[in-house]
Amino acid sequence: MYTRIGIVGYGVLTRSIRQIRTKSTILSRSNFIDVSRNPNGYFTFFREFSVAALQHRRVLDPDDPLSLMKEDGVALCSQMWIENFREPEKTVSNLTTYLRRFELWVLAYQKVYADETGSYLPRNSVQRSSLKDLLALRNAVLDDRFKWGARLDFYIKSPRDKTEYESLSKRKMKIILTTTQPTPFQDRIVQEVLFMILEPIYEARFSSKSYAFRPGRIAHTVLRVIRRSFAGYLWYIKGDLSTILDGMKVGMVISALMRDVRDKKVIDLIRSALVTPVITTKVIDGVKKKKTKRKYQKKKVLADDEPKPDPYWLETFFGFAPEEAGKVPLWGHCGILSPLLANICLDELDHWMEGKIKEFYCPSKSDVIWNSPEGEVEQGNTSWPEFVPTSGPDKTRKMDYIRYGGHFLIGIRGPRADAATLRKELIEFCDQKYLLKLDNDSLPIEHITKGIMFLDHVLCRRVVYPTLRYTATGGKIISEKGVGTLLSVTASLKQCIKQFRKLNFLKGDRDPDPQPCFRMFHATQAHTNAQMNKLLSTMVEWYRYADNRKKVVNFFSYILRGSLAKLYAAKYKLRSRAKVYRIGDRTLARPLKERKGLSPEYQNMLRFGLVESIEGLMYTRMSLVPETDYTPFPGDWKPDHEEALLEYLSLSDPKTLKEQRNCIKEQGLISPQDYISMLVWNYKRNAIVANNISTRNSCDNNMQIREDYNFDLSNENHNKKDQNDEDDEERLEVA
């Protein structure tokens, strides 16, 4: 029997042995012959064979990228944010371990792929060949074989790049090597990985006074902080350090980076990105290009993986970007790392100014707003938080600071001499730290009455005379006129006209005249109106916190409506704007052109789907523009992601749980554990009561049944006795 088992299993097991090809499982035929002599030999062999097969399955291939993706990349990034916010002051020295994690590289590939093609690629849809190329790129970075700005040798190529670089001619190769080329796809992946590693480290350390190139801190946040914290300041210093955004010395950047990061691999990678020269096309001065006649171009059809260009309304909105937000740093081959590195370098200035704010603060007991030694921001007039009394020599000395990119604003409440002293110290600090030569003209000291321009909004003071009512001694109510100031944040119409002129929407300064928007000449009326409505809704949102929001948006609507009216007059040969308004209505919602030979009404054509529905222009009247948003801004404001992180850390801290339990006990409330135990006790008690009730009911039912049965038996016996008596009487009568 055992011999048959060995012979039958020989063919099956030898196939598996050939597939495994290991010394421990290569057995000769004699081993199977010995099975007949030893009955337990077959089972011993089968056990050894199964163990060898399991060991073979556990061996992972280091060159297989699928075996390296053990965790989700987003979960790994969340873990990094939590660790850095838990210990924000800790010096980081083990970033190479994160640089080895293949999950981060796959996540970076997904982000760059979405930017390149305009579509999101799930992790399960990434091709195996792309994963192998991505693994080769990671290994090259770890082995110091990666070079920034490669033009012909790539570890991984863009999905849109179909060029075969091996078969290029010498002329084309020379053009590629000597002209300006877009950032290589593999460089952007490495930049994205470094950015994901470094951003949580420095976001936990950055000052709360900086609001540019950071998540959750936008220009609207700056305007709300200014409205809340800069009320009552008389002197303002507006500084421009945007030359730092153009570039800094490599040694200064690396020294600022090494204050918190001590990982040699990451530091060397960023240093090589700053040092490697960027090849750009040289522009020869004095040589003018010949004007060539513009040829007719066919409408371009986008490829399947080609992203769509920005729409016209978005390009126009970007043209209204303020000066402070118009410049984005780009240092060497750092790419998206450049804004982060700029914030790292300027973070020293932020912390230095925070120290100066604490030194400068001097409270006064006669001040209504700030009269505490701590100088809390929330302290003030409870009836009117924005109301600030006029300053004087016996008022509180206070200072505040805010930075957006390379531009900063300092508000000072006190004499002008203090502002001049601070400016002198600031010039010395920038000269020592950044080797930046500033003078008094580059840091002007301006009074609030002149109006300070920041982010295309004018900060000015409005004097108000509110009626103050209070109760005097004796219970008499006194009302008298007070004097105070309000900080007004208004949008600059002059700046709006300047931007409109750059975009060729109007001409003239004092009496602006709208110009036709010829960029939309070949578009339909419905598409043109839709584009302008998107632009108007975006501008309404941009001027959300401006005091003159209605006036500015109404001016925008007037310019755009006049521009479209002139465009339609030229396009449909209607001669004047008045005729366009007469046919198309004030909102330009009616069709201005009808097909020849077809004279049904527009609504019938719209119902049958023969024409596009035309959307009328928005905000044609000032009453339609929404009001200014005056919602209060909290003093301890933090972005949503930071609030969630801090709340998670506080809830995971055992001290917080202990404090909550003590507080519940002190207030006489029931703790969650007691509440759960009480619920369990109630459940058990109800179960016992229900069981007793059911038992009692069953007993009562049994007693009733027994009584009924006994009653029936007694009745039956009694009836039988009566029947017997009657029978006996009948027998006696017969006898």
C-alpha cells in the first residue's frame, strides 16, 4: 500500500520540486523507494516538503515594487504630521528612513502625474513598469547616483513624453542641451518626496505671524487678522524683502535648514539642487526678431492625456493678483521646495519680531483697551470690540507684526520715535542675517491717516463719535458723545483700474471707458457670458472682507458689461451699445443673433435644444451685491488641519483623560465607566425582574390549571355518584 502511494505521488511531487529548485527539496527516486521499507518515511518526507514550500513563499523579492508597498502613503504622511506636532522642538536626524519608504514615492508619483496629465491615477492603476522605474529612481537617490536637471538620461519619463532619446540626431540633442527645457518629470517626483518629508517638520515650528506659502493661511486670513489686531495703531512700517525670494546664498539656506534637520542625505540632496546650474536660453540684446505674418491655425485638439489649459476667466483673475502675492520663489532645481525654503530663511525674522513685540509692550492703567500686563488680544470694549479710543502719551504702547511672503507690515501704537528706533534695529538685523542692504526709503514710516496699501487693500482710520450711555452715581443714566476710531479696510479702486488697463479692458484714468474684449470674439454669447459670470463671482469672493465691497463689485460689473456690449456690437454689427442693451436686455441674457430662415421664438428653440441657454450677467445692480463679511475672527485662530492635530494629540494624552475624570468627579457628574456599569446593572436587574415575572406567571398558570382540573374531577365524581344513586333507586323499585 505504501509503495503504491509513493509511486502515485512521485509524479505530482517531482513537478513541485522542479518549480522550487532548492537544495533542501531536491530528492532522488531512492528516497521514494525507501518509503516502502519504512512506513513512516512518506509522512516524514511530506512534512519536510511542506515546510520547505512555506519557507520559499515567505522569501520576498527586494526588486519587486509591490512587496515594498506595505502601508498607505497618506497614512504615513499623517503619522509624520502627528509625530512632529507632538514634539515640535525636537531636532530631526532620521529622515533617510522616510526617504526609503516606497509608499511616499508612489504618492509623489500620483501627485505629479495628476499635475502633468490633469487626471488622478489611483494606486492600483499604476503600471508595473512605472513602479519599477520609480523604484530605480528611489535607489538612485539613496545611492547618490541621481543628478538634477538631466536632459537625456532618465530613470522615469513623463507619460506624455514619447521621445526616443537614443535615436535623436546630434542637432536635436544639442538643442535640448542648450535651450530652456521644462523641469524633468523625475525631478518633480524627488521634489515632491522631499516636500512631504520637510513640510510637517517646519509647519510645527513656524511662527504664527507668517501667512504665505503655507497650508490654510491665505490672503483672506491676513486681512481678517489686520482687521482684528491692527486697530488703534498710529504708525506703520511696510517692508519689502522680495529680493530674498529671487535667491540667497547656498550656505545661508543650508545653515537655516540645519537648525532643525541634521540628516546628511536630505541636506546633501537639497544642496546639490541649489548648486547645480539651471540651463536657460541666452537672450542676445539688440537683436530683434523679424515679424512673421500670422498664418491661419486650425483648432487644436487635445490629446487624451493632455491637461486642459486655464480658462479665460481664470487667466484674467490671475492678472488681478496683488503685488505681495505676484512673486513665487524658484531657487535652482528645488521647484516646489523653494517657497518652503524661503519661509525657513525668513522664520528667523518672524521670531525676532515676536521677541521685539514682547519687549515693546507697556500697558497703561488709564487705557480702556489694553491695560493688563499680559496684553491679551481679546481684551477690549465688550459693547463694541472694534471701537478704539484715540491714543495719547498716557496710553498703552503696543506693536504687532505680520508677514505675507517677502512683504511685512508692522503696526505701532506709541510715538514716532519708537517706530524710528525699531526701523534702525530692523535694518541692522537684515544686514547681519540676510546680507540685505536696506535704508529708510525702503522702510517708510507712514501715519494711518495717509492710508497704507497692503494686498491691494487700503488701511485707513475713520473717526467716529458714538453716543456713550452709562449709569452714574445715584442711578442717573448719562449719555454723552465720545470720540473714537475704527480701522477701515477698503479695496483700492485705483489699483483695480490699473489692473484693468493692463488687461486691455479699459482706457483712461479719471473717466474709464470700457474696451471690447476681443479675446472672446469667436466664442458664443452663452459661453462668453458664462466666463464673465465666473470672473465676477470670483472677484466678489476676493473682496469679501472689504468695507466697500458693493462699490468695487459694481464697478467690475460695469466695466465687464460695457466691454461685452462693445464686443457684441462689433460682432453682430449692431453699431452701438444702446442697441445691444435694447435687444439683449441689461443683463445681455437675450439672444442677439437669429438664424436666417428660422423665425420661431427663442423659448421654443431652447425647449427643443436648438440653442444654448444664455446666462445673464450677475450683479448688474448694486443691491444684488452681497454685504461685507464682518464675522469676528478669534484671537487664537489656527487652520483646520492644525486644530484637528492638536485636538487629536490632547485626546490621546493620558493627562487630559485624567483631568477630565477629575473634573467630572468634582462637578458630581457620572463618569463614562460608571455610566456603562450602571447601564449593565440596570440591564441585569430588568432581566432578573422579567425572569421572575415570567416564572410567577407560569406558576400562576399551573395553579389555575391544577385548580380547574381538580374542579372538573370533583364535578365528574359527583355526577358519577348521583348517577349511581339513581340506578340503585330504579333497581329497588323494580324489585
